[in-house]
Amino acid sequence: MPEIAAQLHSLVDEPREALNIEIKRWLDLSDKSDQCTVAKAAIALANHGGGFLVLGFEELSDGSFRSHEPRPSSLDSFSQDVVARIVATYAEPAFQVAVTHVARQADGATFPVIQVPGGHRTPIMAKKGSPDQKTLIAGRTYIRRPTPESAEPASAVEWRDLLDRCVRAGRDELLDAIRGVLDGRGTLPPTEPSEMDRLASWVSAGVVRWRALAPAPQGSEPVDPPGTYLVAYQIEGDLPPHTLGDVLLKLRDVPGYTGWRPWWVPSREGIRPYQYDGAIECYHGLDGKRTADPAHADFWRVNNHGQALLIRGYDEDSYADQVSQGTVFDLTLPIWRIGECLMHAAGFTERLLQEPRRITFMVKWTGLAGRELASLDRRREIYPGHASKQDELTVSVTADSDRIADQLPELLYELLLPLYSLFDFFELRKTLVDDEVQRMRSGR
């Protein structure tokens, strides 16, 4: 048996706690308090240098462990995706975990074991707090301490140990990279998290929130539209302090080019923006609109650190009287929709900072598989048969905010070229992008 497999089995065959092993009873991972219990343990283990979190055991008075009863009828709620979403929601920076369901040798009973990696170059802290603001507190760092327990560093020595581990992780990674360069095996990594890493973490947390606003019935798949496009951007560098109220005023002032503009700020009760978890949030997908009218079921978030996120369904899926949902992808709409998002970032940056900044963009399309390129308004001729086999695509680009307007056709062409190629190698022509950008700007 491989070494890691033997280690996992020993955790459930002979459960014990140590600095790198934490054991918990069965938890309800749909409950926020229990989510925070898992998050706190994972953060502490990550800061310790890695370890394991084992679920399903209770401690006896003599320090031994036995199975915690009652057992859940299914372990589906202890999946990799569920635990990963919890870590992405509560840990900053987020990190990957591995979830394995391990069978006990004595009776075959299965228990979830969460493997937490170490080797982080910065201390992991809580991004948000628990409902009681006691189990987990936003902005706090947790480590493993003797007893053992997961708790905040209580002395200068414990802080020094944590920081030393982070320094060693960065040094070891750098030394390994140098060896790789000398051996011709690789290149040097960046010395600190990239802008794209920060943006990806923001996006991950936003997707978790979007899913939480349309929870699925017990045991069912999430209630999602047939496909979505996600646009996120991040203004680089430090920003002067702004309240969320001030940010909302700036958002209202950004002009749009279409009737249903991105990051639209409505005033009607029920869909107007609200504050949630340190960000402005807006959701239009109530009353089944998320699947019945995906193009107008927007979810967006913006914070005062220059980060914005928009998730929206395809216009094509809101024309049920013309085409079946999930079957068509319009030839020109991506140029308009993504173009307006790029222009929004430029306008928002100008109003927020009154100076140009570099902006990092991420765009993700989902639900592409099986769709065929078409022209819904019949302005463009296109031969049938250009269908996508791939379901998702993520692209990114960076641009200076004060040059986006002038470079919009070029930026869009760079972003959209790999998207259109998915549709049976369809060749996106630059002239098509130029023409549609001109139409968008003229309001036609």
C-alpha cells in the first residue's frame, strides 16, 4: 500500500489528535457555524505546515476516540467541491485541500479525511467571521497550539514560528526554482502572489455567494441557468480609502451603451444593491428568473479595493419563443457584452481614482458544449454547423484604464479569438469586431 494511503487509513483505524491532526464530530456543512469550524481547523493546519482534519469521531474522557453517532445517511455533503468552497469562502488567501473518504478496516465504516497543504509563503487568515463572531473572526490568524487546539497565536514566540515557516517556504521554493533553472527544468516563480491570483480568489468567493442565493433542494444539483458568462476585473495597486457608499455613487455614474448595462444599479425594492461581507452586492435572479430569463438575472459584486464581478446568463437563452435554451451562441453579442464590461472598468476607475491604473480582467464562459453559432438578428450570414464540444473557457488580459477606449477592438479581438475558435475552428475576423464596436458606441 502506498505510503499516503497507509497514513490515511491509520487516521481512521486508530484516530488520535496531534499538532498536525485535528479530529471533529460529524458536522452539518450546510450550516455556517459548522462551516466555520472546518475553516478554522483548515487555516490552523495550513499555518502549521499542513496536516489532516478527520470528521466523524468524538473524544472520550481518557483521550481516545470512538465513532460519533448518529452517522449521516450519506457522505455526499462531505465532497471535495463542498469543502473547497468553504475554504475559498473563509480563508485568505484561499488554498486547495484534498478530501478522501477512507474506510475503517474494522467494520468498513467510511469517514471524510481532509488533507491540508502547508508551505505557504504568507500567513493564512480568516476572510470572514462565523455568525457568533467567536468560532472564527474575520482578519484573525489561527495556528495549531499544544493541547492540541486551533487558536490564535498567543505569544511573540508563536508568531515568530509562524513567520519563520512562511520565510522558509518562500526560500525553499526559490531555491528549488533556481535549481530547476540551472538544470534547464523551469523558470523562477514570482516572489509574491500575482494580480491574477488575487482576482481568482475574489472570483471564487463570488461564485460561492452566487450559488448560495439559489440553493438547490436537498440532494439536487444547483439551480443554474443553461450557461453563463462571468466578467471580473481588478484595479491594480493600492487604492485610497473609499466607503462602500461612495463606491456605490461612483457605480451609478458610470455610463452604459445598452439598455441592460453591466453592474446596473437599480433602485427598486427587492433588486436594489445591498452590503454583504464587505462588498456591494446585487442580485436580480429572484422568482425563478435565474433559469427562466437568464439574460436579466444578473449577480454582481464590487468592493472598495477595486474588484468587480458580474455573472449573467446568455441573451440567447432568454428567447424561448425563438430558440431552445442551451442550443445557440450568437455571433455578435459577445463583442457587445464583453466590450461594455471593459468600458465599464475604465469608467469606474476614472471616477474612483481620477487617474489611470492598470486593470486585470478575467472572463469565463460556461455551458458552451452543444451550442451552435448563429445570428439571432440575422444581420450576419453564417453557415450552420459551427458547434462547440468544449463546455467552459477562461481567458484574461491586462490593460491601462486610460487606453481601453482607444484599444477596445484590439483588446476584444485578443479576448474573443480563443472563444470563437471553439466553434469548429470558426475564424473571428478583426473587421467584424471593429464593425460591432462602432455599432455599440453609436447606440445602434
